[in-house]
Amino acid sequence: MNIQMKKGVLDSLVLNVINKKDTYGYQLSQDVSKILTVAETALYPVLRRLEMQDLLKTYSKEYNGRLRKYYTITKKGKKMLNSHIEDLIELKGIIENIMEDNDYE
Amino acid sequence: MNNYQDFLNTLLADLDELPVFVSENTKEFYDSYYLDAKESGLNESEILEKFESPETISSQIKLDYYLYQPKQAKKVFLGLFRNVFTRQAAISSGKFVLGIVTYLFAILFYLLNLLLKVGSIAVLGSGIYLIYSDYGLILNPQTISILATSLVALSLFMLVAILFEWMSFLLRKVNVNLLRDEFRKLKQPLKKKLKPGVVIYGIVLLISMIGVLTSPVYQDLTKIWMSIEPSEFRIVTETFDVTDINELYLDVRHTNIQIEYADVSEIEVYYELPEYFDLNYSTHDGVLRIQEVENNEIPYLEFFTRHEGTLDLIIKLPEDIQLDNIKIKSVGSNMELSIREVNLEIETSTSIINLEYTGEYNLDLQTDRGVVTVGNVTDTTYILDESNLYDIEVDGVSTVISVHQIIE
């Protein structure tokens, strides 16, 4: 997928995954990469940005004798996710329209 | 890049220009990520294969930092501020201060209430003290009015005290509500029944007010001090058996007393009362009137008597009253003393008594021995020594006056 398109949906995807369940860096990259091919480490700047934007926040949990940072969605993050979903519905219409026009099945 | 440590070092070196916490967070994330990946069974090169280049990551982080971090910094500050001065904290601290203020006022009102209660007892006590004499409590309209007045004061004090207590109670109630969130343990007993007190003191007030309002003292304050209505101030009534009484003790402090026997004899005593005035009076019959004169007048005595027999009048005065000068004079134009075989004794601590007759009037002394007329006597002073009898001889007829000191 085009890198610009990827960037556009990556935020929504990350927020959606974390909205379902609080998760940590590696697990998140696993979940995301099932859906979207993305360099796993590229997630970190995204998570960092979302956190700076107050869409996500973190808490630490002990695991195997070390602290693992978990990401959880904020109220603001949920709102943002909903607005992303509205955008995606609109995008879906655009996509379907483009598909029909090109007889792409 | 085949080595995780190299990857991390390169990445962190690129982030050098940013604050330390950025590289710390970054290191924390990748270390954790690397360990998690390893634990899932991947080896180092497999993990690193999926990594983007450190340059790409660091440039993105830097870009984000300059785009978002300042905002975040501001938010951090605001967040810190909010944590300390949150709305809830403001409300709580406001409540706390208000709670303390109301509690202080509650204490103040409670103390005022206590003060008034003590004061009301003091008022009643002083009322009783005022009318108390060496001979106990004497109840007459005036003393009753004093008592009633002090009862009015007492009940007013008590009612105000109850009001204050109630305010204190209310404030404490408010206080508890205010501080409930702050100090849940602070629960004061707030059951308070003040109604009975209000009813009781209301009734006391009503009754004592009636007592005061109907009292002659209240009706005419000047009258009581200046003159008397004989019927109102009759202390000893017709039932008084005069023949059995040799000594009559009267507390005549701040009051007017008339002792009425038969109308055979009349004695009027005018005096000024700084404090106590003890009168020891004995007679077979007669009229004794004691009245107070206006302030600053020298005490003087006036006697009217038509009594046949022996009249003993003993006047004891407190030490602080100087009786060096007793003026015996008539109030009217003429003073008539009808004395038949009467020995008049004036007993006093002083040995000098000035008998001064001034003005243009005549003194008539009438005894069994005959009619004595004392002519106009002016500036005549008799110096009377202790235990001496003096004959006042006018026109050849004498009356005996004996003067001696009180032996106590």
C-alpha cells in the first residue's frame, strides 16, 4: 500500500486495536501487522504522537521481573476514533465508487 | 544493521538534540519490544529485519517532537496546576475554610449563650441582694417589683441565650455539612431540643413583665421615691397589736414605710437614705411615717405625736452616716408637738446634737404639766454631752431630753 495511505489509516487502526484491549508495544505491532504491512518499529513514533495528543495514555505493569508499558485509550482517543470511523465510512463510499467505475471485483 | 545495541545507539545518538526524557522513553520502548520479541522465539537478526532504519524513526520522532511536544509541555504544566488546584480541590478547600469560620462562630455564639445564662443568674442574684436586708427578705410592692424586674432580665437573657445557642447549633450543623466530605468521622450530636426552654422562659418573661408593668414602681418611678400613698405602703396593718410590741425592726432601705396604729399619735420621720436605716421604734400606739427626702438634704426628723404615755424612739444609723447635725424642723409653717408625759430619747453614737430652729415659726410643747411655747429660736445650739439630761425650759415649763451614747 502507498505509504501516504498507510499513514492515513494507521492512526485509526492503532486506536481501534487499543480500544478493544489495552496492549503493549510488541503485541500491538503483531496485531497491526496482521492487517497492515508496516515496519514494526515505525509504530513507536505513532504511539508516541498519539500519546502526546492525549489520545492514548500509558501505565506500567510488571512482567517477567521487568516493567512493561501498556497503552490504553483515553476519552479523547475514543472520540477521535469515532470521527475516524465516520471518515472511513465516507472513504468506503469513495472506494466502492472507484471500484464500480473500473468493474473491479 | 545486525546488532540491536548498534541500532539503539544510532537511534539515541540521533535524538541527542531532544530532551533526555525522549531518548529515555524511546530506549524503554525498544528494549521492551526487543525482549518481548525475543521471548516470542525470534532471534536478534530476525527481529532487526523488521525494524525500520534508526534514521527514519529518529527523524519521525524529532518531527513529532517539534510539532506536538511544546503543546504537551504546556499541557503538562496545566495538568500539574490542575492537579493541585482542581475544581474539586477548590471546592473542598473553600468548604474547609468556611467550615472553620462557621465553627469559630458557633463557638462564639455558644460562649455568648453561656455568658448570658450566667449573667441571667447574676441578675436574679443581684435582684435578691438588693432587697435582702438584715431581717431577711421583705416583700412589699417595691421589692416585688425589683424581683420582677430581675426576672424580666433573667428571662430576656435566657431567651437571647437560647437564640444564641440555637444559632451556634445551626452553625455547627452547617459546619458538619460543609466538612462532611473532608472529615467523615466528624459527626457531632445535633439533636437539640430548645423548645421547652423557649416556652419556660417565655412564660417567666410574660409573668414577670405583668409583675413589673402592674407594679407601682413602674407606674410612677418618681412617686415611690418622693412620696407615698399610705394605703399602698402599709406594712403594719390594723391587726398589729401595738400593746405587745416594744420593739419593731424595719428595713427602710429605699422604701417608704408607714406604720399606722391608732390615730392617737403621729410620728413622721423624714430621712435621706444613703444605705441602711435601722429604726427601732416602740410605742403603745400612734402613727409613724417614714419618708425619704430628696437627695443632698440633711436628714431631719419630724415628729408629730398626741400620744399619751411613753414614746420610745430609738434610731440606729450605720457608721458611715454622720449624725452630728440632725435638724429637727417642721415641714409646714408651724410644727406642733403635743407631748403629754412623753420622754423623748434620742440615742445616737454621737454626743453632740445640734438642735437648730430656724425660720419664723413657733414650737409648741404641750405636756401634762402645761402648755409650753417655745418662741422663735434662731441660731441656738445646745451642746449635749454624754449621758446627760437636759431641761429645755421655756416660759418656766421644762421638758426633759436625755442623750446618751449607744452601748453595743
